[in-house]
Amino acid sequence: MANAYANSEATERKKHETTNDAAQLGDVVVRGETTQKDLETTSATVLHHEDITNRVFVTPLDIVTLSPGVSVIQYSQGGTAANFIMRGFSGNSHGSNTAIFLDGIPLNEGDGYADTNVINPEELQRVELIKGPSSALYGNYASAGTLAFYTKKRVDQNQLKLQYGAHNTYEANFVGGFSNENWDHVYSIQTYHTDGYQDNSKWDRQNAAVRSTYHATDTLDIRLSARAFDSDWDAPGYLGEEDYKRDRTQAVSETNGGRKSRQEARLDLDYQITPNAKILFNTWGYSQEFSRWYANDPSNLDDDEIVGNLRTFERDVIGTGGSYNFAGSLAGRKLRFTVGTDYMFEDDDRNRWRLLAGTGREKGPKFWDYNIEMHTFSLYTQGSYQILEPLRVVLGGRYDHFQGDMTDYLDGGETFSMEEQNIFSPKGGVVLTFLENRLELYGNYSEGFALMPGFSEQAAFRQEDWDPQERTQYESGVRIFPSMDLALGFNVYRLETDKDYILNRITDEYENVGSTTRDGVEITLDYSAYDYGHLYLDYGYVDATYDRFVSDGKDLSGKTLRSVPKNIFNAEIRYTPPRGFGGRLRYHYEDGYYLDDANEHKSESWERVDAQVSYRFGQNANYLAALDIVNLLDKEYADYTAGTTERRYSPALPLSLYATLTVNF
């Protein structure tokens, strides 16, 4: 399951060591697959369908907790996206630090926010979590890493999953399709409902997708994909400390909630020029509407006082790209590379209205009304060459160009143009293999960047002069395979950022004057025993500090970055026979994190145990009944803590049971 190529991926690699490169190239349908082997020079995590399925995820983003050193923050606000912490960065799906894709379509919005609730885990074929800016295939948002979800393009059998559990949670999920000589069809449909653990927490979502591949000739495939997603929810808000201690099930306000709809489509053309060369072309687009009501406790306010706001986002995006992919040899040595280009246009309308204490979700005065149009153009290349039998070198680089305009309709309709940005990011890595593939040493160097993040996005257009943040990663590690049943992994990294943005309160402009360093270690052990037994351990440590950072007159140099836990540990033992009883026990521990830059306030550490008992039966073992217990020991802790003297909390689930029946046919 976890550290890339350190366990299940290692086994797969050994199985296919003699597989012809040209045959592998025939399976390439998205650009990342050509250079997937280059991930061996990094500590990336690669998860396959069998690692993901037959698990209970609070939200789909929980998948990333199967990677070492990664923590998920469940805000428990219905369809509002969860967030995750990785490589010492706390805003990876609520910020501009991690690029997130579903079948090559970016989920990140203008400020980096990425809603992974559109993911249906049951239809996933593979998930890649690349840490740091180490891949040349990804640019904007990818400085802390890249999270890429890939769905099934072909199915051998249909699957129906039915689940019912705590807090009146129920889900029906179907993934199926059929194939013949000329076509591969895949369909999926998911419907989900929960009443939620807290009051005012009902959430309904529906997700449907289709992917049809037409094998026009022996060398040309045409694929059309489409998805529709709808989500509607109420949200409890964040509890104050007294309310959190008195009654964790209560809601702050019945006003909180939201709705979202998203429709997307993508066309792919895959043309195999020669047995060793393939061209991929794609064009795609999506349209989405997102509304969120966000309100504080109105009980002590007059009816005409401001209690929160309504936020609406209307977003239309189109993109296109193409790449040339080669897998062959040069001078008798293996050579693989990709060279390609991408273009994306974003049209974003953002509005906000005040909410008043006495009028619920009714709109008050408008205070935001602006439109952003952004153009992004990219060129990239990445390749690897087997210089010597034990030594493979990976080199890559990308160029990104950004330009855009913002029109503020509350400022007389004035248009502000962003300073055009042209950024080059080099990458490189090596992997040395010894002892008949039982020992691998690897290392990489990569540069990345970050544009103005979060709520400073208007400053990117209004401010005449600014530079992107510069982010540089150094990483090295070792993978050891003492036997086919045991894999060990160890890596260390340093991720430096320079030109961090700090707001100058006097000029009211952001200045590129900050710098930070994140040093970390990740360790994994993956052991298979007695045919169907499995033990997995991972540990992640990060020391994230301000090197040079003065904010509001306070020198934070040497302080720890807030919202980043130093230690994360996972242990899992499971037994998964092809028939009969099976089970799984998983333990997670996570440090508390600082709640302020001065390091004077800290959240609580927490731990959780999850368990599963399953039974596989039927003539072809095609039925699986499972009982999952989340938070087996019924620990009370907060999934999210914010604030210092006046804290706010999002309580985690108590002990919760879920019964699942899965049928393959």
C-alpha cells in the first residue's frame, strides 16, 4: 500500500521487469503514465484500486492518509472540501500548494481550493501523490506536491456497493461497463446521504460518470468522458470552546450550508505512431456553480447585525493539451521521455453578500462582485536514460506563462491586469539499483513556484509589482527489498521557500521578503506473511520553521509554522483471504500543532483506531460483507482547531459503525 515502489508497487515492478517498453506504451492514455517509472527517483506514493476499495472514508480525501507524513483535516462542514497537510504545508486543498487532478482535469480553482468530493473512490484505478515540485508534468499549485486521480478506462466485471451506517448514512455505488472488439465502456453512479454527527449536518450528493473508448484502428483510440456532480448540504459551523465541551453534537447556526453542481467533459485522441512512440491529444472543459452560507452564532446579536456572508462562485474552464511520448532505447540503453504543452482559460465570477443575524440565508448588502479571466500556457519535458546498468538519470523542466484580468463591478467596473509571469522550473533525479533490484538509492532536486495565494488573489491584479514564491526541494532516500515479502523505505528532504508574501500594513501591499524551511523524514515498512496477512507501518516527521519572517512588527524567525503537526504515525495489520473471514485494524497518531505564529498556543494531539471484519462468499467469492468501526475506542478529539484565546473546533466522529455489501458480477 504506501510509499511508491516500496511495497505493492515494488512487487508489480518485479513482476514486469521483462515487459517490453513498447507494450507498456500501448497502455498509456494520459501523459503521466509514460514517465510513471520516473517516480522511482522520488518518494511519491502510488495507490492501486485494491489499496483503496473496501474502506470507509469520511470524505474521499481520506485516501491520502494512506501515504506517510500526510494528515487530513475534516472541517465537517458538509460539501465544503476537506484539507490536507503535507511536506509542512497546511493549505493543500484549501490553498495554492498542491495541484490536484481527476483524469487530467484540474480540480484547483483560482485560489487553489480543490473539491475532492467529486471523487468516487470505487471507480479509481490508480492514485499518485507526488511530494514536492519534483515532476515536470505539473506547474501551478504543484510546489508542495501533486495529487492525481486516475479512473478505470476498462472494467472486467460490474460492481455494486451498498452501505448503511452511523448517523443515518447510506450510499449506493455502481461501477460497471462492457467491452467488445471496438469499444470499451465504463459507467459509474454514486448516491450518498448522511444526517451527520452534529445538528444541521444533512448532506446529499450524487455523482455520475461515463467513459467510452473507441478503438478506431490498431493505432488510434478516441475516448469521450463526461461527469455530472451535485451536492447539497447543511453545516454545523465551528463550535466555541464552551459549546464544544458541553455538547459536541450542537450546531452554531442553522444558516450554514451550501450547494454545488459541476458538469465536465473531455475528449482524448491517442495515436501510436510507432511501437515506441505515441501522441496524446486532449481537450476538456467544465462548468460549476458553488454557493456557501457561512455564519457565526447569532444568539447574542441584534437582528440587523452582520453574522456572516453568502459566497457564490460561477466558474467556466476550458483546456487543451498534447504530448509526444517515447519509450525505447538509445545506444542500447533504455530511454523514455515526454514533451508536451498545455493551455487553460478560466472565467471566474465571485460574489459575496452580508448575512444578518435576523434574516437567515437571505442576502444582505453585497460587498464582493468581480470577474477574473486567466490564461495559462505551459511547455514541459521529462525523460529518463539508463546511463549504466545500475544508474538511471531523470531530467526535466517546464515553462509556465500566466496572464489575466480582473474586473471589479463594485469599483466602477474597472479592469485590473495582472503582471504577466514567465517561470522556468528545472527538475532532476537519479536512481541507483544494486543487488538484483533489492537495493535502490535515489535522490532528486526540483524547483517550483507559487503565485499569490488565497484571499490575496485580488492583490495579484491590483498590485503592480510582485514575484512568485520560489520553492526548492532536495530529497534523497533508500528502498530495500530483503525478500519478495518485505519492503523498507527511508527518505529525508528539505523544502526551502523564498520570496514568501508578507503584507505590509503601511503600504497595504504584499512584499516578497519572507523565507521558510521544511526538513523532514519519512519511514515505511511493508510486510506480507502467511499468504494473506499484511503488516504496514509508516512514520513522518517534519520541522517547518520561519527563517526570515517579520509580520506586523513581530520577528518570527526560528518559530515553527502554525497548523503543521511534527509527528504522524500509522500502523495497519490486515488479513484478506480470497474467501471466508478477513479483517483489518488501523492505528493513527498525530501531534498537536501550533495555532499561532508566535508558538504560544497549541492544539491537542490525538489518536484513533479503526477496525473492520469482513466475510467473502459466493460461488465465485463475488460477495463481500463488511462491518467497519471508525474510532473503535470512542476517543474524543477535534478534527480541526483554530484560534488562540477564543478557540473554535470541529469535533471528530465518535465510535461509528458502517455495514457494507459489495457484489461483483
